[in-house]
Amino acid sequence: MTASLSPTSPQLLRLGALYLLFGEALLALMAALIKHLSDTLSTEQLLFFRNVAGLVVLLPLVIRHGRQLLHTDCWHWHLMRGLVGVSAMYCYFWALAHMPLTEAFLVKLSSPLFMPLLAWIWLSEPAGRRSLVALTVGFAGVALILRPGSDSEFTMVALIGLLGALLAALAKVTIRRMSATEPSARIVFYFGIIASLVSTPGAVLNWQPVSNHQWGLILLLGIIASAGQLALTKAYRLAPTGKVGVYAYSAVIYGALMGWLIWDEIPRWTTWAGAGLIITAGVINLRQSKSTKTA
């Protein structure tokens, strides 16, 4: 039924927004599970479990595409995307374990701010004036969240989270670099393989005993993470990013609610001010993307 509708029809836009809100809610729940499990399990273990769960979900994709999925002439780009992506994930998991949930989400949401700059440096894509304004506004928000000089330990953890955001942006630009020759299924598959292999040694070296209850939560973590990614993919297939992308910032609300209800975390005024600036920067970036596509 949706195939005959325009990508900008109100029906598809509403459906895309709902899928995006649902997907972000699931990923926020995944982050809360990681934060809870990190009290007794190592970050390396959680990273390994998350990647293996993703790889299991990819098995039907491998069966469907067969050997055609494996053939590639871009081994170096796949390797770079895998190493950078798993490093970004490690930084994010570390931040979740050591930061309030809302602030960890906000630092992660700064990732799109880096993309125009990285694309300009690496791919020679022009950075529009709006992108530069968004970069300035967004990093003003990040500075408020980092609270430099107030707590050196918190600032260091937040900087690790910010490094993860930068690495996540680099991973996405790497995907853009090889998207001309590599289909999405192949990119996702090789990331799953590389991320699982890279995260294995750290998990073995930092292994902590896992209870039956924790195994159940780990299984739930894999299901929720995969369902969240599928929901986001569906959202962006139904509607243009420039139209529904702003709903990705619902993660801040989910994070604030769960942080308050579960861990009694009450964000400071600087966190809310920083959130406002980062969301404003994100909206500017989305409008820049939309205007570029329609130019």
C-alpha cells in the first residue's frame, strides 16, 4: 500500500516518525541494560555480546545472498569501517557505564556534527555555511555538558564519549566512501564479522562470571538492539531523513526518564542547556541536508 504513496505524503511521514520514535526507545532501553550490566560485567564483555548478537541476526541475510555477499574488492575500507566502528561502540559503552544516562546520550548525539567536517577533509565535499553554524552551536552545547574544570574525572569520561562520537562519524563517512561499489548488506555483514572478531580477545581477557539472570538480560539486549536497528532502518526507508530525523533526539527524553526512574539521576541545568544547543545544531544540519538534496 505504501509503495504508491509519495515519500513526503503525510501518511508515510507519520509512519516514519512512529518507527523512529519506537526505534530510539528500544535503543535507549538497550543502553539502560548495558549500564545496568556494566555494574558486574566488563565493557569488553558487553561489547562482545552486542556484536555477536548482531552477527546472529545477520545469518538470514547471509543465507539469502550467499557467496555474492562475500565478494568484495574493498577489504581495506571494510577493515577500517570495522575497526573504527567497534572503537566507537567501545567508547559509547564505557561512557554509559560511567556517566548519567542523559549525558551519555547527548554526547553520542553530537556525532552528526563531525560528519560535514570529516567529509570536507576526506571526501572534499563542500561544507555549507549552515554546517559550520551547526558545528559551532553543537560544540557550545557539548562544552556545557563536559563542564570543563568542574570535575576532572567526569570530564575525562565525557571526552571518551566524545571520542566515540567522532569515531562513529568517521565510520559513517567511511560507509559513504565505499557506498558507490558496496551494497548495504555487504557493509553490514563485514562489520558484524570484524566487530565480533576484534571484540573477542578483550572479552576473554576481561571475562567476569555471568549468572543465569544476566544471560537472560544479555539475550534480551541482543533482541532489543536488533529490533531497534530494524525500526530505524524502516523509518528512514519510509520517510526522508530531513523530514523525520529530528525525532532521533527523543533519545534525550527517554534517557532522562530512565535515568531519573532507575538511577535517581537529575540532569543539571547545564545539561538541559547543552541539550538545547545540540538539538538546535542537529535541526540546522537536517535542514542543510534537505536543502542540498533539493538544490
